[in-house]
Amino acid sequence: MIGLSASRLLFFFLVFSLFAGGIVQILHRHLSLGIPLLPSASRDVWFVDAKVTFEATGGPVTVSFALPASQTGYTLLGETLVSPGYGVSLLPSGGLRRAEWTIADTDGTQKLYYKAQFAADNLIVSSSDSPPSLALEPPLSLDEVDQAAAQEVLTEAIEKSAGPLSLTRQILKILTRSPPTQTVELLRTNFEPADLLITLLTQGGVAARSVFGLELEDGRRRKRLESFVEVFADGELHLFDPATGAEGRPDNVLLWAPGALSILDVQGGRNSDLTFSILLQEEAALKSVLTQLDDLGQDDFSIYRLPLEEQALLKGMFLIPIGVLVVVFIRVIIGFRTSGTFMPVLLAIAFIQTKLIPGLIGFVLIVGTGLIVRSYLSTVNLLLVARISATLSVVIGLTILFTLLSERMGLENIQNFTFFPLVIMTWTIERMSILWEEEGPKEVLIQAAGTLVVAVIAYSLMSTPIVRHLSFNFLGLQLVILSLILLMGQYTGYRVLELHRFRSLGKDV
Amino acid sequence: MFNFIKRLRKRGILSMNQRNVRYIGQYNDRRLYPLVDDKLKTKLLATEHNVNVPGLIGTIQYYHETRLIDRIIGQRSGFVIKPARGSGGKGILVIVGSKGEAYLRSNGSVVTLPDIRRHLSNILSGLYSLGGSQDVAIIEELIHSDPRLEPYTHEGVPDIRVIVFKGFPVMAMIRLATRQSAGRANLHQGAVGVGLDLAAGRALGGVQFNAPIEIHPDTGATLKNLFIPKWEELLELSAKCFDMSNFGYLGCDFVLDESHGPLLLELNARPGLAIQIANQSGLLLALNHIEQGRAPKNLSPKQRASYAIDKLAKLS
């Protein structure tokens, strides 16, 4: 064999250093900080960041924010308020807690954070969630026309019901009926579903109030609170979703300060907004986070100290090298052809948002339809830029169309079509259609299948809990991946598919 | 499995990864790629270095020049129009004769002068070029394929591919169009590849779709009997291609013209590996021989061609 030259030695030294450095970092975090290598069976901890933004108008500002409490299924572990320059006080008011931020004089865009950690467990199983101080004033004052419509709904519901709960169910049944009657249509276009339901219930003599809930989903950013309605009956509170009519609290919904009259009050500012970022961690990892937060300076490089919104973004980013590794392996070692080098990774990222099956269907639908449209475009002899732009417009149109269609058909998860990388899909269509003209449909099928196979493998890896756990908690893994990619870049042996290609040459003679 | 890989190695079969990293990456300078991606540049360069190419009748660069096509063609009844940066044989119009005002294409259909002008403006707009960028149309003389190769092709002119490494021809094959490949000479589209003995230009045996084949599927000609006339001249031309282009690892495509002999069609900086299947032999045998410095240095193209005939031919 050829001897190793100095530059090659240096290269292998670099690869080895990256690999060893990564392993050392992983071991260090595991052994001295105690972060487990496997996602353990311990309870999950939800990190919830609430972000309050508003425009200060100049002058004193007071922001009052209702805080959540432990409740069935979720135990509050800890909370912090982050607000540079503001005075902070926690006000327990009648069992309801509120945070109050104050500042004497400020203007411009303001950002305030409230961070809380909830353990998902069943330590608290009771409905002592909050005292039932229920609204007796209806939240809406209806004009004559609306009042007549409301009365009509109420009369119909009362006729069929026997008690507060069945009245609620009947009202919801009428309000969510499809297709809606003209009366319901009128009410639904004029009022928010929660306000409407409470008004109807109050008029029907049932004590009800509106509460807000946060749907917990790992890695979500810019999430908002959703409205629910609580009805008091038989000494207990019953939760209803006024938009769908569903009864009972969904397991993944965290109630946010039930009983509070308002969630957010801003004095001295306008355009206030409240959004949430959510991240899931295991408790063991959390422990180290907490020790790290206590022990400042020990690990200045910690990503746990970033706002959750950034953490969620990073969690997604750290998965990309995993997908890239799959692409390199399959192209260099196996020899599959894919259309576009990183198309499969981008697809895998999109699949994480859309879920696999709806994602696959969506991709095939959009690219398939795109190809048909593109084949027409190639008969009218357009210049390249114009052709690509036209295809892009068509892809965007198709995305909107399929999103609306799936909504119409009642498929909820498919709405996330918008996560597809539109520009990349356009180029894929362009390349595939050129391929179709030059090499025939067989080659298009081979490459499309190759792309999808790689995307599905990358997706399966990227959505595995252990991979998500490792990539987020052990940055050393990124170094290990980089070293593996560099190493594979030097692989000059036969690809697996080449063994098939050269089969006639390797026969025994 | 491991024996299989071992045999591939022993026979010196070059793999795609190795070709990319060790040969194209190491011996082909990226800055030189425009020379081979543009057929007009290749043609002018070849003319400068006395490498024979199909005669250039004219070029058309601007739309308004398409009106002058009849003056460029003159009284000729046979000519070829091709895009300078076309890929995969797209956009090539072969005119073999005239019929009054109209012209006759190689596939038998009839085109008029306005048809030709439209084709020219399609070429200029980049319809056939790689990446769709603006292009130039080349008008060149019609190749009259050597009649000795006529029985081996279905439409199209057979094209001879020679791999040249550091100026030495190391392997060669001829690609024969078939009905299945629609007159094109691309092996993965169903053209027949026939390995050529480096020493004399005689056929070694053919393959179609990676499987051995003895007779041409359309014409029924026995492939074994195929040989390339003026073989030494062709090899010398291919060796010259290295001096003119400076690509260390190069694929040269030739056609054999009845009266002008071997003519260079185009150069390829990323020649494929199928040639190994057509030859039933690996490229690495010769590549290693040359890389390890066993071939003499500072030879003229003619001497390198003779070295290939005398020494390299015996390696496989």
C-alpha cells in the first residue's frame, strides 16, 4: 500500500482529535455532571417560558401577569422572572398568584419573561385547583337580534336537558353542529366561542367561567393560550372546549391560572402580546440544569441558560447533523442516488413537524402535481429564471390548496404542509423534470425513491427519543459526527451498489 | 462477499469514490473546467494544437444572426447544428441532405429554413444548455462515418472514448447506438459498449446494460469482428488532448470520419466507469503503473501512444 503522507497523517490526527474530544466531552458531562446517557424512565419535566412583549409609551409601566399553579397531572417545580431593569413582586391575591413588574420610566419594545418548570406526574389528584368563584355577570351584553338568537339556542337546549352539565352539552351540541343553523352561524361569527358559551350558560342559570390552557408540545415556540370553559356542577368543576365541544381536560393541557379575571394587564404600554415556548426534558437532566444554574461560572457555555425559545430552536438544529450523517453514509457507502444533496435532510425536518405519513403523502402530492404543471411549462419554451419562478408560484399555490383541502376533509395534522422547504422543492421538481426528459421516468423514480428512503431513515433517527436526548444534552456528539463525516469523505472503497454494478467483473475465473 | 471485493481489487476496478477523490480531485484543476464544458472552446483549442476536429462552418451568438443562417450554410446540403454547452446530446440537429427548399434530417424528417432558425434561437436562449444559461450555436461539417463501422450502429455515429491519464491512453471503448438508446451513445440508456484492445483497436467484447453481448441487437453484426482503422493516429490524438487541456484524468470522445480519419468530438473531465465493464478489466492497473513512475517521463504524444500500445496494453 501507499505510505501515509504528512498531510494525510495530519488529517487523521484531526479526525481522531475531534472524535476523542467529543467522547471526552460526553463522558465528562455524564460522569461529573451526572447527565444520563439514556433518556431514563424518570418523569418528564416541561419547561415553559412565557414571553410578554409590549410597546412602552414612556412613563411608568405596571405589568400584572397571572401565574399558573400545580394541578392534576402537573407539579410546579420552580419558576423565575426575568426582566432587566424592572422591579418584581409576587402578589398572592386570594389564592391566585400574580407577578407584578414595575418600572418608573421606559419606552420602546419591552420583553419580560416568566419561566416555570412543571413535572408531569400525578402527585396532585384533586380539584382543589382553585376556588370556584364563578362569573354571574354574563361577559357579553347582547343586542336585540343576538339576544333573540341566543334565546332560541337556549330554549332548544333547556328542553332536552336536565341539569347544568347536560345543559352545557346540549348547548355545545347545537353550537358545534355541522352544518350550523342560521341562528348559530350568526352567533358564531359575532362572538368568541368561550364568551358565547358562558353568556348562554349564565342566562340559563348555570355558573360557568372562562379559563385558559396551554397545550404542551415539545419544541414549540410562539404558542398561545387557548380558551376553555369551566362549569360548576355537583360540587366539581367540569372543563369544556367551547370550540369543539369536547369535554374533560386533555392530558397535554396545562391550565393557566384558572379563576383569574385576566391573564395579562399592561398599564403604560400598548400592543401587548403573550407567547409561550415549550421544551420537554427528563428530570435527571433537569437536576443538573438546576445545579448548573446555581453554580454559575462552572459551565459558562450552557445552552440551558438560553431562553426556551432559543433552546427549542437549538434542539432542532442539533438534529440536522444526524440527518447529514445519514445522507453522507448512504451516498458514499451505499451509493443511492438522491435528488439534491441535502433535500432528504430538509424533508426529514419537515416530516418531524408534519408527522411521517401525512408528510410523505403531502410531498408526493405536491411534487407529483408540480411535475405535471412543469411538463406543460417545458412545452412553452420559457427561460430558466422565469420557469423556476413559475414553478415556485405553483408549488406555493399547491401547498395552500392542499392545506385547505386537508382542513376541509378534517385532517388536522396535514395543515403543517407549510413546513416543507418550498424553494428546495421547486428545484427538485425542476431537476426531476429535466431528468425525466433526458433519462426517462425510470431514473426519476429511482432518484425520488432514493430521496424518500434517505429522508425516512433520517426522520426515524431524528425522532428517536434517545437521539434527541443525546444530541441536545451532549454537544460532544456533534464533534463525533463531524469526525465520522470527515472519515467517510476519505472512503475510496467500493459502494455497496457498485458491487452489483461490477458484478460481471468480480466473477471467479 | 469479501472474496468478491478482493477479486475486484485484484483486477484493479476503480470505484466512484476513488475516482472522485484520488483522480478527478487530484489531477483535474477546477479552473480548467470551462475548456471542456464549452464545445466551442474545446474546438478552438484543439485546432490550435493540431488536433483534428469536425470542420467549423460558423457560429451564431446573437438572435439577429439567425437570419444569416442561409448565407452561413451556403450551398452545403449536409451540416450539423449543436449547442456549445449542450448536455446529453440534446439540441443536436443533423442535416444530411436537401430537398428543394427544404432539408432532410438524419432521422428522415424534413425541416425548412424557418424551422432551423427557430432551433437556433432555442439554442441561444439556453434551452439545451446545462443550467439553462445563454448559449452559442455551432454549425459544423457533417461527419461521414467510416463505412467499416456502419454495420455496428443503429442511426447515430459510433463514438470512441479513450481515457487518458497524465497523457497516456489507458483504456478505450466504442459506444454503439441502438434502437433502445434512441440513436444516442449513452450506455445507461441502452447503447452497446465495446471494449477495445489498446494494442490494436480490436473489439474485446460488448456489454449492454452491464450484461455481456455478442452481436449488435439491431443490426445483428458480430461485435468481435469490429476494429478501429487508424488506431495509432487516434491514440496519438488522445495523448495530445492532455497537452492541450492539462487535465490529468481525461475522457476523450472521437468519431471516425471516412475521409478525415479520427476527429475529436469533445473532452470530458469526469469520464464514467462503465468503460471498465466494456473492457472487463480495471483502470487501476494502468493508473497505478503510471502513478508509481514506471512509465518514462518527458515523452512526446506519439511516444506516449506507442508506450500504451507496447506496454499498457499488456497490463490487463
